[in-house]
Amino acid sequence: MALIGAPLSKSSISFSGAHLHPSSFRQLFPSFTTYDMDEDLDLQPLRVRDLGDVVMHVTDIVQCHRHIEQAFAEVTRRLPSVFPCLVGGDHSITFPALTGLSRSLGKRIGVIQFDAHLDVRDTQYGGRSNGTPIRSLVEEAVVRGEDIVTIGLRSFANSREYRKYAERQGITLYTSRHVHRQGMDDILHQAISYLGSKVDAVYVTFDIDVLDQSDVPGVPAIGPGGLSPYDLFDAARRLGEWDKTLAMDMVCVDPSKDTRDRTSRVSLHVFLHFMAGLYKRKQGESHRPARRE
């Protein structure tokens, strides 16, 4: 697994110190062990390497996005057996990262997005920002709308106009209330079954503002009625274990607005639970009998 930082938050449409998240994430890493008590797994044998941060331009957001795209294309091309994990940064980083990945692999890639927001703002109003990654992916034909599933959308955080746009593009939408009523297991089963038959691989993006404001005070767009950390941890573990998942990111954590690193700790636990799933996947692959020619 390769850890890559993208300390960019100038592209956020609201004030955000999310560029501080990669540093906070790394500082907290030694605070936790490698042992997953729920699964009785020790992740110690799983090799994780920190590749550092993508270089950000001081003022040029477009250049920053180009750097992220190039970095992901290079990592995918040069290290094909490595699973890349991008630590943002605001949500604008998902578009260039996935663009670089797609350019390098040439596969049909689907997206599972955990987010309170649709992220389909029109790029004509201010260019690419943390509110535009999903629309950018669709309009640049990097990902088909029908290959996108968004989970955790919150009421009074989106517009009807953008909902209609998402539905016209074929994007599958699950609100926070859907998750509370149906359960994350059921919704994730639907998403995996749906995308599994359509795409070659899946990119997972975790916008931490999908969680309730009581759990993550350090996100730029806090709001009540969000998902619980357990929902996100279970989803991360399951998607890490899924053999179609090829990369992931975590975005929109603002350490400058956090209290006692609560939000950064949640983000780190999303990563750890994802690693637990990935480790189970690798264990299964190592025990799989060799294919006869």
C-alpha cells in the first residue's frame, strides 16, 4: 500500500484548512497499534510505504491538479502491484487522481463515494473545486455516470437542480436516511452487486463530512443527521476486501477546526479498517491455488 499526500485546500469553495490533513494524519499514525481486535488480525506483515506529498503550486490550482494526475499515473504505471491511498486535501483532488489512474490503466472504472454532497456543481461557476469532482469525472468521460454510487447524502445540503443532474447522468444515490433505515450492510451489498457486473475496477472516495457533526467537528461542511463512524469503518473494511477496489482517498478534514484531533483520528481509522480488509484480501490471494495452464 502506498500513502500519498495531497495538501490542497485552495480549491475549496468554503474556508478549509484541509491542506493540513496529510501532516496531521502522519503525526497520529504512531498513536495506534496494528492489531484489529474485531477480526483478530495483526496488520504488521502488510507493507505500507509513505511516498510523501504531491508538490503543490503556491497559487495555481490547475497546476496542482496536474501534479496529482501525473503522480497517480506514474504510481500506477511504475508500481502496478501497489494499492495507492490518497490523503487530502479537499475533494477536488479526486478528479485528477482518478483521471491519472484511468489514463494509466485504460480500464472501465466505477466510483463509490461517501459524501453528504453530490459534488456535481457546474464548473462554469468558478472552475474545478471541492464541489465539482463527480461532475468533472462525468463530463470529461473519465467515469460514466451509471458507474457512480454516492452514499450518505444529507438533506438541506444539496439542491434539487443538482439532484436532477445526477439522476440524468444515471448516478445511484443513497441518502443518510437510507443508510439509517436499511443499514450500511444492505446498501453496500446493493452497490457492490450493481457495480461488480459493470466495471473492471472501483475507486473509493471518503469525504469525511458524510459523518455526523457530533463525531467530526473538523470538517469544513459540518451538519447533523450524518452517518456514524461505525457505518464508515464497516464500509471501509468491506471495500478493502473487495477485489475490484483498486484505490481510495480520504478528504475534507480540517485540523485547524478540529478538537483534540477527533476528526483526523476518524479519518485514520477509516484507513486502518480499509487496510484490515485489504489484508484479508491479500491473505485470500496467497492461499488461492495456482491456476493450471
